[in-house]
Amino acid sequence: TARAQEPLKVAGIYTVPVEQQWVSRIHIAALAAQERGDITYTYSENTANTDYPRVMREYAEQGYDLIIGEIFGVEAEAREVVAEYPDTAFLMGSSFKEDPALANLSVFDNYIQDASYLSGIIAGAMTQSGNIGMVGGFPIPEVNRLMHAFMAGVREMRPDATFQVSFIGSWFDPPKAKETAFAMIENGADVLYAERFGVSDAAKEKGILAIGNVIDTQSDYPETVVASALWHFEPTLDHAIEMVKAGSFTAADYGAYSFMKEGGASLAPYGTFEGKIPQAAVDLVNAKSAAIKDGSFTVEINDEEPSSS
Amino acid sequence: MRLEPIANPGLARTTLPPALALLATFGVAAVLALVAGGNPALVFGEIVKGAVGSKFALLETLNRATPLIFTGLAVSVAFRAKLWNIGAEAQLYAGAVVTAVLGTGALPWAAPALLPVLALAAICAGALVLLVPALLKTRFGVDEVVTTLLFNFIFLLFVSYLLDGPLKDPMGMGWPKSARLVAEARLPRIVDGLRLHWGFALALICAAAVWVIDTRTTLGFEMRAVGQNAEAARFAGIPVTAVILKTALLSGGLAALAGYSEVAGLKGALTLDLSPGFGYTGIVVAMLAMLHPLGVIVAALFVAAIFVGADAMSRNIGVPTYIADIMLATALLLMVLAILLTRFRVRRD
Amino acid sequence: MVEPATPETVLRLTGITKRFGAVTANDAVSFALQKGEVIALLGENGAGKTTLMNILFGQYTADEGTVEIFGRQMPPGHPRAALDAGVGMVHQHFTLAGNLTVWENIVLGAQPLGALSLNASAARDKVRALAARFHLKVDPDARVGRLTVGERQRVEILKALYRDARILILDEPTAVLTPQETDALFATLREAIGLGLSIVFISHKLHEVMAISDRVLVLRHGRLVAERATAQTTRHELAALMVGAEVTVPEVAQASPGAPLLSLRRVSTPDSGTAPGLQAVTMTLCAGQITGLAGVSGNGQAALSDLVSGLIAPTSGEMDLAGAPVRGWSPRTALAQGVARIPEDRHKTGTIADFDLTENAILESYASRFSRRGWMDWSGARRFAERLIATYDVRCPGPDIRVRLLSGGNMQKLILGRVLESGARIILANQPVRGLDIGAVSYVHGRLTAARDAGAAVLLISEDLDEITRLSDVIHVISEGRLSPPFARGTMQPQELGIWMSGQRFDEAGHAA
Amino acid sequence: MDLFDILLSASFWAATIRIASPLIFATLGELICERAGVLNLGIEGIMVAGAFAGWVAVLNGLPLWGGVAVAMAVGMALGAVHSVLSVPFGLSQHVVGVGLTLLASALTFYTYRVMLPEVSSPPKIAAFQPYEVPLLSDLPFFGQALFSQTPLTYAAFVLAGLVALVLYRTPLGLAVRAAGESPAAVAAQGLSVTAIRMGAVIVGSGFMAVGGAFLTMSAFDSFFFEMVNGRGWICIALVVFGAWKPGKALLGALLFAAFDALQIRLQQTPMGALVPYQVFLMLPYALSILALVVMSRRAEVPAALMVPFNKGER
Ligand SMILES: Nc1ncnc2c1ncn2[C@@H]1O[C@H](COP(=O)(O)OP(=O)(O)OP(=O)(O)O)[C@@H](O)[C@H]1O
Ligand SMILES: Nc1ncnc2c1ncn2[C@@H]1O[C@H](COP(=O)(O)OP(=O)(O)OP(=O)(O)O)[C@@H](O)[C@H]1O
Ligand SMILES: [Mg+2]
Ligand SMILES: [Mg+2]
């Protein structure tokens, strides 16, 4: 069809600034697609959920082909808008499944528990004290499930490990995250799970280790960040672009495109820690990684709020 | 420099400063657009189009004005009595919480019975939330600016707790939000398919009611008297403490209706991000309206139109969306200045 | 009336005109002040005295005209220039910061703002020296917010002296002073004059004008209408010049007292701040009688006034209204029981400045007379306000005007009307004529005696002994919260009252007991 | 760790002082404004702007103290906007403040996005590092708690002393205190109430901005949207808590920070697993209100706070 030739018009709507780790992965994937010439891309950031349906509608009215974003906080209202614009494709982060009645809405989520689990194995190997600190923003499923997978990974190496869990009640307060991390270090933690900005900084200052989440920050903290569980939005987005271009976009759950086997998640390269991680852990990571990819092993998805142990 | 009241301002005097303020706001927006690489010539048209250019745009503007009318009224009622209620945000959430608790199936009633009961319950909750700072003020002399401000933080954390725990939607896949309201608890839409709901009409009714209270009832008279001069009011036999408490109840109740209207009318569920600062914007709306209840309607519509219009404009000319808030702030500051200049002349001394 | 310039002329105003909207507050006023001279400025409320002084001092800018001080023309609207040229002004309303100490208030602005230190000890010493030199007793380290009005007045004068003022402007400095304090002030001023100071003095009290001034200027409706050498005029003439007509002071006839309406038996109230409470006070207010309360300010008048007003309740003793003990005493019950109150401070307590005249008129009676089931009866209220305006001669554009814009005299007439129209049986009149011009004074006094003759019991509190002795049928003296026995009209000489006011007689009684 | 252990650990007190530092700057700034009679609700936005300005200046090659100066200057410029509207024009201080907070934050975000359109995580600067005060930092307990802080923290404490000194020991401070109490008294002494109030708002706003800059240049090393996170509003409360006195305000900031440092640590005690985390986050706010109630005496509010002064007015 004619659509396949010209770039798709894609718009992103985000409820936080694009610096936020989670959203940044979507943003980067879209920029990459634009770079390739597959799409033209524009976005609205920091959009309050109150305004979200209006912004969706404005983009739809303007004839965008594909609208991406996150509707966790506005599921019902967003689906109403989707229903009104059957010619526009919507690819939305959502807690819910696709709805066959809404053929133009596909959903995704960052199911990177596989990678988190693997990063946990490394953390378990690196901790001396068996005491691990975890600082989160809010206990939402997208955060909880990664924390649980990470803890499960840690226990593979250190069944006796204890965890300190704190939520700071904000996505953007690095000083507060840092203070919280400091308190955990005082309390014996020697590896930190850096869900928020600010945590790795505390680890760096105190000379202990950190595990990254969603994004790779090792270049900023070469001596500190041992491993990171990365989310790659590219498979999700690229598939959607393909479907829209082919005219076959339909209601679907793109969650699987965040799985490791689809290339939606990965453990960041060891980089500066190459060779410094106990071989036993590296071997286990490789084995589990293979098992995950061939489907012989699945990491449990647990969305409950984690607590200290 | 000195300000001198103008006895009989003419037409030019009353219209020119506000017009200039608007013009200057657009000028600022145009410059900012230019800086960010957008086309400044399009700014004005795109804003108008985005705010009132279509039925959808217009109704969205009214929709965004709805909670602002409630919080604007709440603030104006309180400020009139010199009760500095900076906590409309908390009271809004109080109303929202109650609506979510009672509207999700707890009361098995039909809409005509359920909706008013929910509204009343919300009013009571908001009233109670403001009653605490009001009592601390009247009993212990604790400054209410501080207590109401801090209550915003506390209450939001409380809501966060509720949404993580007792109120969490079991069907919500873990996301912190409440269960959806039953159909009987929803305020119907005014136009099918568009978001504007009867909460807007309720807001207008409340503004009219506050105006009637202000001008026609003894309570209104007492509230104004206490606000203007509490010492004289007390001397004249007005029960000052009781009036402050009644004012708090009224103000808190109005703010809570914003939460009720957003949950029952717009969202259908309680979330932590229900209000993008409607409580704080209510202060601006109230002051822009010079604390007049009917003026609150106009001010809220103005604020909503600028925001919705500028937000749409930012997308259409491709500049960062933050320009909407800049325009809103600029328009507000220049507009209050302009309103002053319609009544005062600046004299150099 | 403009004198030729001589080396002795310290101050010259020429053709000063000032308009506030439609009001012309000063209309081509010119005069000159000589070294060592005291000019008294007289005029009704609203005649433009304060405005003229504010222009002189640079706080207002004149629309026309010039101010010259020691031969130098002053830049308009520049108080600093006036201060530097040697003008000190004591404003009609105190200009003191209550949270600062006396010496801090005095040195405020007297040192360059860029200075790195306040030189507190030097400043304190200078204040002490000045205070001693001019007999202005006040503690430099006291917090001004805690001072009595008399002490604050002294601080105001010290402020001017501290800056070596050579021209002193005193705008109604005695309005809030007791006779004793006034005498002390005059002694201080005479000393200052001896040192070469020149003074412009504003007062509504003609005997003060006669006592202190060399020359009298009379303002009427913003115009300078007369000038007299004090030695060659009389109080009577001055009064006529001010008002533009003869002023008659009504003779107060003997009363015929009726039944007791309010009685206090050994009533005490708590102290509040520096003001003493009542100490086992016994008094009876009878119908058809004016009871005067004489005393130096700050001796318990406020407590008695608050008690009768309903603002405070007795801590011990008994209080009867028309023979029945009072219950749940509050302003509202007081009003309901027929107690009408003229408060001491009409700006702060008596009225709400930004309410219009109608709203102020019904402030005390909206609940009982101008509302039904919580709904206001505004047309009734407006009719009532219009009646007050007509009956009590409140000069104003109409019932919609904000009372902030009324002159003090008219504000007082409004309160008087509100009080008298309530049909009260007991009337508390606390400083009812403070700051009023003589026309207004005689009007208020006439109304109060008329109310008495109609059967009301009037409690008159005043620091003006003349007023007390002229109006009262019975006089009590108050001192440190203690109340003297009642003295019938004509039985007390001012000297004897003075001794009671000093507290001496109470002490003797205490020793005797 | 139980409560006792926490309170006895030097690191707890070190954290308290770190957390308090930005609050101290901003609280002092607000205190100066309010002492002169102006409630500055622009504080939250000014802190955001200061946080950005200081960071971006250093990012563009200025030395750290240069960044602090830039933040201060930006704060003063915003203060100038506030003061023009609220002082000579006497507009409602509530609306000017809320409006300025909106304006300053939105302008900051807009500028950020225009300057750094394509970043995924903002660049870092070499922020202020802790400076161990010679000798003093070797003291047991106190050395670690008090004397191993960044220079900006020391500056915050010096500033508190300086503000108290200026307020109570200089003619300028006297004029500021009087302007917030009785502007008429100031005018009658030939001083310009307008100039004093505007000056106080401008300087105070500068300090608020430095408080913001502390977050990006000392507590952390880069700028994020919304990272000020309500700290400005806390400072409004701290001024009241401190009864408008620099010494008490400093204590208030420390107390609040101590509650915050405490709640962070309490979350890790056994209690932390039982009690929802929100309860801990509430702690500093709730205890502040409680402390206000317990103090309970009517603080001496500057009498002319929020009252505009217009020379010609009657
Ligand atoms: N700032 C002002 N704005 C408007 N009108 C004013 C102002 N100041 C004074 N006036 C008006 O100017 C006139 C003169 O007032 P002024 O205060 O000078 O009188 P005064 O002679 O001092 O009276 P009093 O004896 O009561 O002190 C009055 O009509 C008053 O209402
Ligand atoms: N001379 C001074 N030098 C420095 N700081 C002072 C001085 N006086 C007071 N302070 C500050 O004020 C606080 C309380 O002092 P104090 O209670 O004496 O103030 P105050 O007399 O009530 O003054 P104000 O009402 O003007 O604030 C102290 O903690 C200190 O910070
Ligand atoms: Mg006067
Ligand atoms: Mg004090």
C-alpha cells in the first residue's frame, strides 16, 4: 500500500518528562525509528492524566497514524477515545489486556523481570554482607515485579540475603533517593538496587556497588554499577510500526516483546566489571539466560508491594 | 510611585489594560515559540482554535474549568473571612476519597438518590478536613497557612496509602487506583461522547449559591464582617469563632465537591494524580475573581481556556508543552495587574 | 497674609492646594512660621489640617504650591528632605512599630542604611539624655507594643528631638492624653521653644490652644479663613470661626434618676497585659442618670468598658441587669438585654472600615432586626441607614459609602445613631467625643443627655475632666482597678477628684480599713 | 537499629544537616521577605529556577561558586518580578506568589527542554564535595556529624548567623523589621517602604534560589524536573515555626530534617515491614504540625505581613 512508502506519523504522550527512566526507553526507540526514516515523531511530556484523553484526541484529530504512551492512570477514558478513532492506531502501556472490541488498541508493559532476575544473580554474587538496599519511587506493578524478580535472583546465590526496601513517594527526587540509599548503607547494605536516580550516586560516594534498572548507567558510574536490567522498547515499537504500515494493526498484547527472548530486555554488558564477577555467577546467568530464551525457565511475575526482610 | 483611585473609569480605562495584558501574554508566547523554533505567527490562532475552536475544544475548556470553579469558590469563601485556606488540594481529595468509597457499590441506590448523597458525604469530608486547621487556629492560634499547606502533603500520602491498601481496585492489576464507580454513581455527560459532565452545571449552581449566601444571608454578612475586622465583629456580637468554623465547613465542602465532580463526573475512579494542582490554581482563580463568587466562574473559564488553548498550540507548532503553563502564569500576573489598573491610576511622586 | 521674608522665618507654605478626587482638602493655603513661635491650626473634622501637614512633611504631594524650610524650597513628596531640613512630625495616628523597642523606633532611619552597626549603646545613651533633658519619662529598652498611649506619645516626640528637629509639627498630640499628661507635654514643649524650636500645633481643645499658642490659624473646608494672635482672641470667637456660626454649649439640667438598671457588687476581672482588671468594684447605673467615670487612662477603664460591653465576664462578684443576675455574658447577650455601647476606638472596634454605611448601621442588629430565618432584609437595612443619616446628621454621599471615607466625627455620629436607635436602656459611652471638633462634641453631648432624659442609664467614660463634671449626675473615680464611692453632681471639686485619681484616697481608705 | 541507636549515630546527624541545608537557605530567604511584610509564595518556583540555573551555569563552564552566583542572580531577578507586582502595585501576595511559582517552574522546564532537547538522562556536573574541616572533623562524633559537609552547607549556617546579625544589629535590619510591622513608621522616618520591601524580596528570593541550587550542586549533581518536590512549601511552614526569627527558623529546619532522616531510617526497622511507607513519609509533616500546636503560643506575626502599603491611601 501507499502507506508503506512514506514515514508514519507517530505521537507520544507521556505523563512524566522524557528523562524518567521508563518513558525514556519509549522515547529513545521512537527517536531511533525516526532516525531510520520509518516514522516522524513528536511528543507531549508531563501531561497530567486529567488532560491525557484530550491530548490523545487532539493527536488523533490531527491524523497521526500511531499514538504511543501510557494509560495506566486513565484506562477507561483512554479506551473511549480509542473507540472514537478507529483509524488511528494506539499502542499504550496498560495494566490490562487488549480488547477485541477495540481493534486499534494494542497494549504493552515492561516485562523485564527476566533481566532483573539475572541482575539479581550478579548482585547476590557481589554482596559480602548479604544485605541489599532497594529504593523505589512508588510501589506500582512495573516496579514491584522487577524488585521481586531481582530478589529471586539474589537468593539464587545468597539464600540468606536480607533486603531493605524503601519508597520515596516521588519519581523525581534524587536527593531524597540518595539520602535513603545512604541510610541503607549505614544499615549494612553493600549492594543497592537503583530503581531511582540518586541511588547509584550514594553507592559511588560510599564505595559500594549498585545494580541498574531499565537503563544502563554504567558509563556514569564505571566503578559502581555492576550490572543493569535493560528494557528495550524497540521490538515493541518496531512491530507496531510494521503492523500499521501493513495495515494489519489490531488488538494485541505486545507484552511479550519486552521479554528477553524477543530482545525486549537484556542484561547490560558487564563492561568495567568484566572479569570481576565471580565465575559461578556468570555461569549461572548464562545458564538461566539460555533457559529463559528456550522457554524452559520462566521468572515468576509478582506485582505485590515488596517489603523489607 | 503612588496609586490613585479613579472615581469614574471610562470604557477605555476598563477595557484597555486587560486587552493589553492579553496581548502581552501572546507576545511572550510568540517570543518563546520563536526561541524554540516554532512559528510565532501561528501562536494566537492556534490558541484560540485550541481553546474554543471546535465543539470539542470548547467543551474541554469547560471541563477543565469545572474543578477550578469549585476550588476557586472554596478559596474565595475562606479568604473573604481571612481564613487562609491553602489546603483546597487536600479537601478536594477528601471529597474524592469519600465518593470513591461510597460510589463503588457500598450504597445500593438509584442515581437520583445516590448522587446527592455522595455529594453531601463529600462535602462533609472536605469540611472536616478544613475543620481541623480551623480548630487549631481558633483553639491554639496555630497559623492556618502552615497547617493547611502541610495537610496537603499528609492527605496525599494518606490517599496514596488508601490506594495501595484498602481502596486498591482488586481488578486493577495492581495499579494504585480505586475500583470504578457503579453506573448509578456517575454524573452523566452533558453531550454524548464528550467529557463534559453535569459537574459543570453543579459548579455553576454552587457559584450562584455562594453568591446568594454572601449577599443575602446573615451567614454571608457575618463571614464578611469577620474577614474585614474580626475585632469589630466580635464587639458587635457576631460569634467570631463559630463563623470561622462555619466558613471552614463551607470552604472545605466546596473544595471537596471538586473531588466529587472529578471522580463521579470525569474519571469514574480515584487515582493519586486526580488533581494536577487544582487546589493551588483555585487560589489564583479566586484572586483573579477578586473573591467574587460569580467572578470565579469567569476566572476559571479564563484560566482553563488559556491552558487548554496554549497546550494545544504547543503541539500544533511543535514547541515544548511547558509553554502552556508559562502563558497561564503570565496571563494571570498581567491580568491581576491590569484589573488593578482599571481602577487605579499610577502617579509618579 | 504672607509675611515678608525675614531671617526669622523658618517655614513658609505658599498657595498649597490638594485635591482627593472631588474633595479639595487644601485650597490655596499660605502661611509662615517664625522661629520660636507656636502656631495653632484649628478647624473642624475634615477641614484639611492633617493633609496640610502631610504636604509640609513631604508625605503627600501638593497639586499646587510650594514648601520652603529655612528658605530652601522642598522637593515635593520627600519626607527625607523635610527631616533633613529639621522638620519633626508627630502624626495624628502613631507611627511606631510595636515589635521594636523604644530606642529602635527612635533611631529607625536616623542612620545610613548601609552602616554596618546600629551603635546601639550610643543611641540608647542619646535617647536617655534627651528623655531626661525634656522630662519625657520612658524606658529606651521597652517594647513599644507594651507601652501606654501616653508613653507612645513621648516616644513620638523623642523621635523628632533625636533628629534635632527645629520645627515640630504636632497633629492632635493631646487627643489621647490625660490632662496630667497634657500638662507634662506642654512643659516639655515650652522647654523646646526656649531652645529655639518652632511648633505647629493642632488640637480641637480650645483651652489648649489658648494655653500654648502664639498665633491661631483657622481652616474651613480647606481654606485658611482666619488668623488671630492668641492674646487677642477668645475661645468663643475661635469656636465661631471654626464652625462658621455661633456654637452654643448646652447646659445640662439636673436629672431625675429612676430604678437601678445595672448593678455591680464587688466585681473583679482579670488583668490584661499592663492594664489592670477591676478589683471588687461596686456601682449602680440608674435610669435617667449619667454616671461619669473619671480617671487616668489605663486604670481599669478598659476592663469596665469590656465588662459592660459583654467582651469579658466577671471572675468574681455579682452583676445584675434590672435586678436579675446576668447569665452567659457576651456582646450578643448584652445587646439583647438592652445595653448599647459606644466603643473607645471607633476605627478598630466600632466600625468595619470597608463595609458601607448601611452594613455598619446594622452591625449590631442584623440578627434581631434585619433578617428573617437567616435571610437578610437589605431594603429594611437601607431604610434604617437612611433614617440614621437623616436623624443624626451624618454627612456623607449616601448609605453606600464605605465608612473608611467618613471623617471621624461623622463616623461617631453613625455609631451614636446605631446605639440610640436600638432603644437601649443602658448606654456605655467610652470616650464618645475623642478627636471630634467642637460642633460635633456639642452634638454628641446633646444626644446623650437627651437619651438620659428619655430614661436611659448612661455610663460615660472619659479622660476629660471637664466633660465628666459637666455631663455627669454621679461621678466615680477609678484608680488601679479600684472604684471610688459615687459623688453627686456639684459635690466634687476638680482638686479633690485629682487626689482620688492619683490613688491617694484609696490608699488612705485601705489603711483606715 | 532501634530509635535509640539511630539518634546516637553520627551519620544520622550528618544526614540531618545535609537535608536541612537547602531548607535553611530558602527559609532564611522567606523569612527576610516576611519580616519586611511580603509573603513570598513564589518560593517553590524560585527554588526550581535556582536549581536549574546553578547547574546549567556549571555545565557551561562556570566554576561552582560561579554557579551559585548565577542561581542567586536568577532568584533575584524572579524576586524583582514578585516585588514589582506585590510592593508598589500592592497586588495580592497570594496570587503573585502562586503565579510566580508557576511561571518560574514552567520557564525553567521550557528552557531546559530547549537547551537539552534530546537527553535521556541529564548530564552531571562535578558538584561540591564534602570538605573536612581541619582538626574539627577529627573530633569524635561531632567531626563526622558536623564538619564533613559540603561548603554550601557551611555557607547555610554562616548565612543564618549573618541574617540574624543584619536583622538585629544594623540599621538596614531595623528598617526591614519595621517595614513588616508598621510601614507607616518607616515612611514617617523618611525611608522608602517600597525600596526596603522590594530589596528584601529580591535578596530573599536570591537565597531561595541558592537553596534550590543546593539540590543540584551539592545534594546531587544534575537537574531533574520537579526535584524540588515541595521543599519550598515546607520553608513557608518553617518560617512560621521559627516565629520569624532566624535562630529559631534554623532550629526548625534542623528539626524537620531530623524527622525526615529519622523516617528514612525507621522504614528499615522491623516496624518498616508492618507500617505502610506512606506513614513514614507523613512523619515530618505531622510532627511539624504537632510541634506548632505544642508551642501553641501566638507567635508574633509581623503585623503588616500581607498588607500592601500605599502612600496615598486612607
Ligand atoms: N488619602 C486621602 N484620600 C482621600 N481623601 C482624603 C485623604 N486624606 C484626606 N482626605 C479628605 O480630605 C479632607 C481633609 O482631611 P484631613 O484629614 O486633612 O482633615 P483634618 O482637618 O485633619 O480632620 P481631623 O480633625 O478629623 O483630623 C477630608 O474630607 C478627608 O476625607
Ligand atoms: N542581638 C541579636 N543578635 C543576633 N540575633 C538575635 C539578636 N536578638 C535576637 N536575635 C535572634 O532572635 C531570636 C530570638 O530572640 P528574641 O526572642 O530576643 O527576639 P525578639 O526580641 O522577640 O525580637 P523580634 O520580635 O524583633 O524578632 C534568637 O534566636 C536570635 O536568632
Ligand atoms: Mg487630622
Ligand atoms: Mg519578636
